[in-house]
Amino acid sequence: MSTNCKRGSENEMAKKGLYIGTGMGLVLFVLVGLLPGLFIGGMAGLKIGESLFGAVTAGATMPRVIVAFSMIAGLIMSAVVFIVGSGVLGWTVGFIADAVKAGKVAMPEAEKLG
């Protein structure tokens, strides 16, 4: 194992990138992911309710519960994609920037030659 790898609190740029990416993901989720997540989940719930109970009637409670749960699931999935995805992307950019800043990135072929 290489002694060059950074651990603990030394990885400041990666932490900052994670926080910035997560914040940007939260803002993007609120701006562009909230309503589509609800709509897609609602449509999936309508299809599931229709396939289980037939035509949705006005007094049926169970299809409405299925639609509500699927809307919540669509919202959560949209949040996971935006927030976690942007956080991982920000952490990756911060980690790469920290490695380049520290000058610890070396090509494997260069180590064999030297």
C-alpha cells in the first residue's frame, strides 16, 4: 500500500467538494426534480392501481393509497438521484483537485522507469 494516500482530515478539498456538490444537488432537486418525481411516481401508481383494481372509481380508497405511496417513492428516488449523485460528483472533483494540488498523482509507468 502506498504511503502517499491521504487520510482523515487531510482531504479538505474532497470534503469541500462533497458539501458543495450536495448543496447544488439539493437546489437542483428543488428546482427541477421535485415535480417530475411526483408526476412520474403518480403515473406509476395509477398504472399499478389500474392493473390491480381495474378502473379507478370515485370511492375507492386502496388505489388512492397506492398512488400516494408511489408519489412519495418517486419523490425519494428523484431526491436520491439529484442529491447523492451531485455529492459524489463534487467529492470526486474535490479529491482529484486535492491530489493534483498535493502533487501525489504519478503515472504507474513513471514509477517503473525511475
